[in-house]
Amino acid sequence: MKFNQTAHNNRDMPKRVNQLNSAGMARDGNSTGRLVASIPFFALGYVLIFINLLGTSVLGDGGANDPAPNLGNRIFWPGLFILTLALVVRHRSRLRWDFFRAPAIAGLIAFLILAGASITWAFSPQHAINRYLFQVMLITTVVLPYAIETPATDTLKKLYNWYALAIAINVVWVLFEKPLLTEAGTVFGYQGYFTFKGYLGECASVAILISLYGLRSAGWRRVLAWVLIPISIWIVFKSNSKGSLAFAFLSPVLAAPMLLASTRLRVPINAVVAIIVGLYFVASALSSNLISNISYDFFGDGTLTGRTIIWDFIQGQTSRNPWLGWGFHSFWLVGPSSPSVSEAPEWVRHMTGSHSGYLDVKLENGFFGYALLIFFILATFHAIGRVARTDLFRAWILLSLALFIVLTNMLETVWFCTDPLWVVFLLVVADATRYRHVTVENLSTSKARSSVTAYNLTRQARPAQQKQPTG
């Protein structure tokens, strides 16, 4: 009977691997441990909802000049950063150092080291160091708590709750706001409580993806998911964010065969990604201007709403500092003397970014930074592939979110900024890394217990065998 009970526990292990070994903390009623686990979601709630409702408080006379730092950011992030460090010191005995040796986390740290070093050759060191310290605080508050053994926190459930709240607020907002109009007077789109309609489209798209997780939940979360999905689709259409809707559909469709190939055919998920990228380059070689042609066929605009003009300018600026770049966040919004203003053509000088996360990383951190970014992304896919070995559905949701953000960075800049998608990606990375380590530990413990149980049963059976008559 004991052996059967152990086997039953082993079969149920995938449902419990996301719960950390925090029984001691839970028994002690340590509320600060739960506070540690909640810090990443304070950060998410701030960038997703509260900073937008409070207003940007940006001073300055134009996006191409030198905007003042956001007052809310100068108060919130240092405060949350100090709180995070204080709680980590409080629970330093529960710090898992192997968390930092995971490839995805190590790749992220390596990029931050290079970005910090780039301050020494940055075009504007003052802007670079301020923005670098801000990014260090953001990443620390989101990722570091996952290295602490804390009471169980379901990352996907927390994401689901925050995005459901964001959609609820935006529904009311869109119903009462006036749409943005083009110069010709046609509707350009709705932006909700965000500062740009694209952010509303991204928010609704993530809500669609995370609602797939809600469909598997029980009770009111499942009912809410059935309501949230069509409402989120409606909001994407109202925002007129065609790219977000396309990526929201494409991401889970791509994630499913990638995970099936990884789990059933034992093909490493990074190899699957390499095959997809290779097919893209083959298609690009066979068809010149592949992206422009696709954009024209689907949206009637071969320039991707002017992005190709920006990208041509960025490619030229990147070639001037190809290996190390212009310095971390030291090209855009660093004053009128910046090449983004003084050398940019026409309306490009008024832009705040290149509308491509990959081009911006290459522009600011060179090919070395770009290589570290690619390693970071592939390591994240690898970590999600490890999750699929024990919970395929959870891995599908994580990979869908990761792919959506990776694809979005082709048209928008999300990497290493204040975009909510960047915080979501960090949460995916940290959760997949923690999940993998806890899975290995729990499975090892389960195997050890099974071995002890089998050994005890064998010892109990031997005396009975010795007492049997010899015929």
C-alpha cells in the first residue's frame, strides 16, 4: 500500500512542481516571504496600469530632444529596489545560487555587464548611466525574488489577474474616449489609458494568450477567460494594431509544433528555432524584400508604416560603431546634438526608437551585445523546453508568450525598456528557470523516496521467504 501511494504521488508530481520547498517558511507564518514573492508583480502592475493612470509627467519640448526623467519612476523603482534587497538579505539563507548559473540568467547578467561597460564609450555617458541604473533596478526587482525559496506563487495566475484588470479598465476607457485620427480625418485607432495605441494592442494580445491558461483553471477564472478572450480581440481591433493581432495568433500556433518536436521527437527546442530561422533566410534569399512583400500583401503597405525608412537610417548609424555600439540607451533622446536628431532624415529625427528591438540593441551595444541578446533568447527557449518535460500545457503558454514578445520586437522596441512586455518576458524567464530547478529537485527527492520504499519492502519480504517450508 505504501508503494502504491508513493507511485501515485509521483504521477501527480507535475502538478506540484511549481510549488517551492517552503514548508518551513509557511509553518512559521513568515509574511515577508510572501512579500518577496509578490514584488515582481508589483513591478508588473506599475508598468502595466498605474504609471499610465498617473500620467507620464515628461517635461521637454519634443521627443527628439532631452525629456526629463519620469517622477513616478524616480520614486517607485528605487523604493522597490531597496525593499527587494532588504528582503533578500533577510532571507539570504534561502537564496539559491544555482539559479544564477542557469544559462538564461547568466546570459542576462552578461548583457548587463557589457551594457554597464558601454557607459565608458557612450555618446552621452550621463544618460547612459541613469538609464542603466534604472534598468538594473527593474530587472533586479522582477528576477531576483525568484532566486529565493518563497511560498508558492503561480506566475501565470498572477499574470492572468493583472491583465484581466487591465482589460477591464481599458474597456471602460475605450467606450468613452475619442479615437485618434489621421491627417485625412480617418480613424487611426484607440489607445485606452496608454500613451500609444500599439501598447493597447499589445496588452490585449497578451490577455488573449494568458486567457488560454485561464481556460484550464476551475471556477470563476475559467468563466472569466471565456469572456476575456472575445473582449480582448475586440480591443485589438479597436486599437487597429494589426501586427499584435497577427503575432497573437501566430505565437501559439508556432509554439505547439515546436514543443511537440522537442518532447516527442527529442529535438532540442533551440534546434527547432534554428530550423525556422534557417527557413526564413532561405525564403529571403529566394524572394527579395520578403518582409516588405508580406506587409504589402496583408496590409497594403510595403514600408511597414514607414519603418523601413527608419531601419535604413539605423543600419547606417550601426556601421559607424559596429562592434560596441553607441552605448547603452545613448542614441535616442539624448539631446539635439545626437545623431538621431542632427543626422536623421525628415520625420525620423522625431522618433524615440527604431521600431525594432533587435536593431536598437545592435545600434547601442554592437554585435557583441546583439550576440548576448540572441544567447539570452535561445537560453530562455531551452529553459521552457525543460518545463515541457513535466508540464506540456504550461510550457505551451510560456513559449507562446515568449514568442509573441520575440516577434513583437521585430516591429517595436521592447528589449531593456519600460514596456510591460519586457517585464512579462523577464517573468517568463525567471519562472521557467525556477520551475526547472524545482522540478529537478522534486523529482530527485521523489526517486530517492521510491528507492527507500522499495528497499524497505524488500527487507520486509526476506524474513517471510526464509520462514516458508522447504517442501
